[in-house]
Amino acid sequence: MPTKQWLAAFALAGIATGAAAQKSASQAIDEYRAMLADGNPAELFEAKGEDLWKRRRGPKNATLEACDLGKGPGVVKGAFVELPRYFADTGRVEDLETRLVSCMERLQGFEGEAIRKTPFGKGEMANVTALATWVAAESKGLAFNLPQAHPMERSFYEAGKRLFFMRGGTHDFACASCHGEDGKRIRLQDLPNLTRNPGDGVGFAAWPAYRVSNGQMWGMQLRLNDCLRQQRFPYPEFGADALLAISTYLGVNAKGAKSAAPTIKR
């Protein structure tokens, strides 16, 4: 075989081998996740969240069973896949976590501002995460269908869209830098395109999730918070309009996708 033909054949073989190795690595990660999902530690947070929902707590010694998550007082099933949404009693668009804090404040007498300033994983904020995990689990397998009837819901969607594509920080990153097109990956991990419906249990439909790497349960507020940290944006406050807007944009884009939360992540 002439030298040029041999080199060409060698290059093609190298490309094929690289592609096969990459596919194999991706498949191995999928298999790893499948094994971890059998006995997901998130189940412990689910159990804690259900107990917290039904237990009398706070200065008012009351339960959260009268909390309206958007489908009527006490109705949990199906609520998660319709959040964030506008709530007339607070005059705000709220996601699951911020709505839970509003209910803890109104029904149980907790100081909402104190909870919002508590670090993730600590004190009542840890309880908010557990509650969110249980509420999300009650809607597993249901399709996302965020309401967009109220002007504020539509406004938050449009603001979230602009924030998703806004570049900034020391690295000139945007959410779209990682999640704005198909076929991207980082550290052998596929990065879903979140500008459109990524499918069942992907992106917005996968959180809350248990993070194996740090042994923590993460809600969407913390997930977005960490994304902004990696973009080198300023640290957002819990329940910030920017976080709610991005969640609204992602949630509306996920319409029809079935929730898999709580899932398990690396």
C-alpha cells in the first residue's frame, strides 16, 4: 500500500476507534447511573419531606396540609409539573421551593426571610429541600405543563429566555454556552439542549436530584445557583427573580416531558 493511502487508512481507523471509545464511555456512564438509581438515597429525603408536610411545627404548631401549591389547598399530586406559576396570595411568581417557604411562613409561623437567608443544606433550608423532594416525587411520570395565562408568568418566561442567552462574568459565559445546542458534552457527560424540549427526565425534568459526588440533595434553586457560580456571576439570593425567570423558561420549554424527579446525579 502506498504511503499516502496507508496514512489515510490509519487516520480513518484512529477516528473510528476514538468514536467507539467515546460511545463506550457514554454507555458506561449510563450504566453507572442505572445502577445508582436502584436504591436512590433521595428516597430518604422523600420520607423526611412527607413527614415534615404532615407534622405540626413552627410557632403556630401547624402542618402544611393546607398549603396551596397551585392546585388547591393540600393537593400535591400534579403540582410540581405546573411550577413556577403566579400566586395571587403573594402577588408573585413562585417555584416549588419558594412556594414552600411562603406556606411555612403563613401556615406555620416561620420567619420566611430567615429561611431564605439560611445556607443550602442547613436548618430549615434543609427541610425545604426535603419537602421539595417529596412533592416532586408525587408527580413522577407526569408531563410538565406550566401555566402562561397570567401576564407575570409570560413576563418571567421572556426574562428567563433573555437571561439564558445573556453572556457575562469573567469567562463571558451564558447558560446557552453549555445548553444552547445539540451534541455538547463536558467530562464525558452529555449536555442537553435546553432551548427546546430535551425529553423525559432530562434537564428541568430531572431536579431535585441526589448528587453522589458530594452526598447532597439539590433542588432547582441550588442547581441554577451552581450554574451561575460556574459562569462567575454574582451569588444570587434564594428566590431571586432571576432564578425564577430561568426556571420558568426551562419549565415552559419542557412542556410534555415527563418528570423523573427525584433523580440521581454524579
